[in-house]
Amino acid sequence: MRHIKLVVFSLLPAALLFAVMEGAARLYWSYRAAMPMSAIAANGEKVLKNEAINFLKEPDGVLGYRLKPNLNIDGFVSNGRGLAQAEETDYARAPQSLRLLCIGESTTMGSSRTANYPTQLRNLLTSRPSGYLGPVEVINAGVAGWVSDQWALYSEHELYKYQPDIVIIYAGWNDFQDYDPHAKPWMASAFARNYGGPLPAVSGLKSVALGRALLDRAVARGQRAVGVSAGSPPEAIYRFYFENLTRTVRAFRAANPDVRIVISSLAGRWPMDTEEQFQARGGHIGWMEARGVGRQQAAALLKQFNGLIERYARDNGLLFVDMANTFEELDRQRLMWDFCHMIEDGYRIMAHVFYDRLRGAGLLKGQEDLELKVLLKKYRTAAVVNPAWRVSVIYSYA
């Protein structure tokens, strides 16, 4: 009995101290979580002032900005929750249903009701027997201009509530544009530099999260003191992308341990474009001009980034879809209107490729996709290149 009392009285002060620390951490977390929201929304408003499609967006205290709800402008639509689709989707799931959620930037959001791959995938899944007794849903959660911090925050704060069966991530173009591989790696992410950045969503002990944040800050200071030279490994250049990818994966797996997450390589037009197209607005990235990067090197750098995405998928149990490899043999002059955006047939091919790969991996029920073969044959590089590569669009960046 004396030993039990000794143990109890020894542990009690430690337990009380931890309780006080956790209580203080929770108060501090609440204060910090509320404090930056107005600043982030204000910075989002500043960013939107210089955007070509700011009429589609509104400032947001967590995300910087998001799509406005209930849009119907020049063929582009959004629903009541600000998703890039006309279809309304509740958080609650119907029994025996299938739900796919697509994360990304403008190459996911698209430029019209049908010029995006999530809509094309929805049409593909609902136009044939699916093998599911409940509804088949495809959610378009893409937002033009977002960097990886924003779709990670969106996943942590809202998207996980949909509890999808499958999450498709076709994203990274804006990180590829923001992080110059020829410069020193940034110590703060593009989102933190532009908006200030909120605290991430944490479901566990706040004291542990704060302790980890302090440790990370100490490590970052040490890295800043040492410095990283230009020509650093790609893992250092794109570290924020992969950190945010990890946050996204964790958010969905925490909400639904059975979720299957799919990530794709990025299909670009380089080096199939002409030199005139490469030099035109929407033909290259700002740091490429500053560094004297040409079309061939641009394609090689994108291939390097795609290689990192493939390795991450392999190491973290994600299904990898090599979209870039599919488009390598296609006439991207006819399928893409700038270095990363597709015309409607390009997005239709993307949808068919996702369907084919997911079905092949056993993630989707359904019939064999014969239309994909027809589309691939139509746009093989042996086809005559259409010089009228410019098409009417409502924006011109990822």
C-alpha cells in the first residue's frame, strides 16, 4: 500500500503539470487559430485584386480565398458549397454508394461546366452500369491558383467530411511554378509568405503539437543558419508540396481508414510547343525566362517533379497514375491551349485514363472502357498538328 501511495503521489504532480500545460496550450491554440483569420482573408482580398478571374472567388480566413457559391458565369458553375460543379453534395453518404473526390487547381476546376476531368469522369461513370446500388458521385474540389497548402487546409477543415471512397489528386502545377529549382529552397511556403498561414487542424493533444512546432522551428533556424545553396536536391525544393500532400493523405485516412488515394503525374505540353508558343504568355513559367530555361529543359524539370510524385506514391501506399506518360504520345498541340491546361477532349482523355487505371486496380466496378482506345488513336502524334492551337478561355494560368 505504501508503494502504491508513493507511486500515486509521485505521478500526481506530473499529471497536474501536464494538465495545466495542455490547458494552456488549448487556450493559446484557440487564440492563435482565431487571430490570423482576418489577416488571411485581408491578404486573400489583396491577392484577388490582381487576378484575372477574381469575379469567381471570395476571400477566406483559412484558405486565403475560395470559389464563390452558386456561380453561373459564361458556362462556369459552382454549387451552394462553392464546389466547381452544379450538383449539390451532402456530407452524409447514401448507402451502397460510390463517392470520388478530386483535388487540384485550375487543371481540376476546369474552365466551364464540361471542360474539366471530374465532370467527364462523372459522365463516364453514370452513363454505364456501375455495379453500385446507390448513387455514383464525383466531387470537383479544384480551385484555380491554389498552392498545395490550400488544398491541404481544405482537406483538413472541410473535404474530409465527405468521407470519399476514392480521392484523386491531380495537383502540383502551382507549386512547380512557385518554387524555382535553380534558387535556394524557401524556408516558408508560398502560402505562408502570401497569406500568413493559419495553424493546421489538430485532433490530438495541442501541447504535443505545439512542442513539435517549436522543435520544427528550431530545426528550421538551424537550416537557415547553415543555408542551402542553389542546385539543392529536388526534395528540398519541393518539400512543402510533399509535406502538404502528407497532411492531405492523413486527413482523409483519419476520416475513413478504407479510403483509397490516387495521385497522378502532371501532363505538360513541353517540348511539343513551338518556340513562339513557349515565349508567349501562358507558354512558360516566370523563373524559366529569368533562368534562360528552354522547352526541352522545362520538360526535363517537369519529368523530374513527376518522378518525385511517383516515388512518394510508392512509398506511401498511393495508387500512381502516369498521366504524363499517356499524353507523351498524343498530339498535345491539339489537346492543350497552354503549357498545362487542356481543351475539353484533353480532359475527356484524362477522365478515361483515371477510369481505366482505377478499374484495372480493382477500385471501380464497371465495363471495359473502349472509348479510351478511340480517343488515343484520334490524337496520336502521327495526326496532323492543328496550327489553330489557341482557344477561347476565361483564364490563363494553373
